[in-house]
Amino acid sequence: MPVEPVEKDLHKPGVKDDAGKPRMHLITEGFPRALLAVGDVATFGAGAFSRYTSAMLRHHLAEGAESADVDEDSQLEHIAMVAWNALARLELHLRHKARENPFN
């Protein structure tokens, strides 16, 4: 991966200070297949926080207990189902937290 040059003079036109900010492109460039698999799961179904928790745990247990890597109903990877449900839980948690503390 090429390294972007770091410009020291932040007052020059077009210079952007990204120091200390998350490098989000590392997620999409580093995990394209995984993100597509999680997107497949997102397309397959949705629900409430407790539903995501239960589904995540079912798929996590199925990963180790079943001989097949894929869910029988959806034909999607159990590990992608675990990832999607974990992300859904995190998103709902963060949304709830933001409503409780709108200025944080």
C-alpha cells in the first residue's frame, strides 16, 4: 500500500490534517470479501437488539458444532452471520447511547 506524503504546513491550500484520525480506507481495502459477506447477511434479514444477540450466539455456536461452515437456511457463512450480528448490536448500542448523551 502506498504511503501518502505528510505535509507539515497545514496553512497551504488543499492541505488536510488527518493526524490521529481513523484511517477508514484500511477497512474497505483490507476486508473486501469479509465486508461483502457481511453485506449478504444484512440483506438476508434484520431485527431488534436481542434478536441480533441470539442470532450471533447461535451462529457462533454453530461454527464450532456443525460440520458445515454455512447456515442451512440462508447458505451464508456462519462466521459472516456472527460478524453482521455483532455489528448490528454495536450500531444499536451506539445509537441508544447517543440519544442518552446527545452532547457526547
